[in-house]
Amino acid sequence: VHEGVARAESTYCFPAEIAHGAVQDIVDMGTDYIFLPHFRDMPSYEKDVHATFCPITQGLPYYIRQAFPEIADEKILSPVISFKFGQGKALEFVQKMGKKMGIPESEIRQAFEIASEKQVEYFSRARDMGRAALREAREAERPVIAILGKPYNAFTSEANMGIPKKFTSRGFSVIPFDILPFEDEQIFANMYWYYGQQDMKAAAELKKEDNIFVTFITNFSCAPDSFMLHYLKWLMGIKPFLILELDSHTADAGVDTRVEAFLDIID
């Protein structure tokens, strides 16, 4: 990771630094291609608002090219993909990439359809797990912790500093926000961040749960979260919650202290 971060040509958030390290690992492996798509937008959880990602996330394939000039352009696969207008439109972007690689259109379509079916199946099973987790949390003897953030900073061990394990090792169950059945929750108007929609809807659901308490994992220099955390405070009101802001210099002992203090409050 450190070797990849040294390649960065600007000051980025912690997840973007890790992305540089991940690409460095891939380069060291000598792989044929590096898949770095530009996801423009996603299906929105809000009917009248689109859902997009932060500029740092969207810009990843472009600043990675600058940081790793030795990688030939044709080795970096960075299609611009939009899911806003449905699977059919998204397939068009993938087909353009596949054709450049010499893959028959029929194979591209088949692979895309299989992947889409698996993703839909995952979402369905995840919601079932979320409903079961809520039922179990309501009957649990000890408080339950819900982890909010973004999947790439809250659920990956390289980025979350083992925070979920810090709770489970102390005897507290943990629920990831993205399995919760939050689709019908009402949130503040014009929330156009894809993960912001999920986090705020999850927070609105969790506010009503007496035995589940939020831990929000964020990063220094995260522009969307600088707004999101204000919304979270308004949603939670007087209910206790924990914010952990991480970067590459965060000390593990400091995180332990914050976790223990939070558990003392809610338990």
C-alpha cells in the first residue's frame, strides 16, 4: 500500500490511497488487465432524485493512469457505466469494452445477464438477512451495533481498522447497513449520493430501533460525509451514536478508546 500511495499525485482520502496500493499490487502480480470502471450513476432509492458517486470515486481510473504511466492504456479497462436507465443501457457500455477485447457480443450479453441475476439474488437474500437481524436485535440482551459508511471503507479490513471486530470481540453483535430493509424510509430531500441515500435511510430505520446503535465510519477529506454527518445528527436526535473518522495516520489505540467509551454509554 505504501508504495502505491507514494505514486499519488495529490492528497486523497484514505480509500483512494488504498486504491493506489491495490493497483500497485496488481501491477506487481503482472496481470493482463486492470478493471477500473467509471460508475456514473446507479438506480436511485429516491423516486425523483438520481443517485451518483463522489468525484474521487468516479475519477479513479483517470488519476490512476497518471500515477502509473508505465501501464499501457489498453491494459486499463475503464468503461463509463450507467445503471440509472436500467440494465439494457448498462449492457451497452460493457459491450463497447468487450468488443475492444475481441469478445463476441453473445458472450458479453450472456455474462452480463448471469452477473445481473446473481446481483439481484444477492440483494434479495441480503434483505432477508437484514429483516432477520432486526428481529434478533429486538430480542437481544445486549445492545447491537449497526455499521454505517460506504462498503469500501466500512466493510473492508484494509480500510476499517478492524472496527467491526472490536465490537464482536467485546460480545456485541454487528449489522452492516446495506442489508437493512430501508427502501421505504423517508429522508431529507435531494439526497443524490448513492451511498448517502442508503446511509440516511438506514439511519431513519435504526432511529426507531431501541436496541440498535449506529457507528458511522468516515474518512478525513470526505466531502459527501461532511454533509452526511449533519443529516445523521438531525436524524438521531438524542439517541447515542458513534462517528469514527479514519485515515492512514489513525492510531489503533485511539479507536479502541472511542469504541470502549461508546459501549460504556449504551450498555
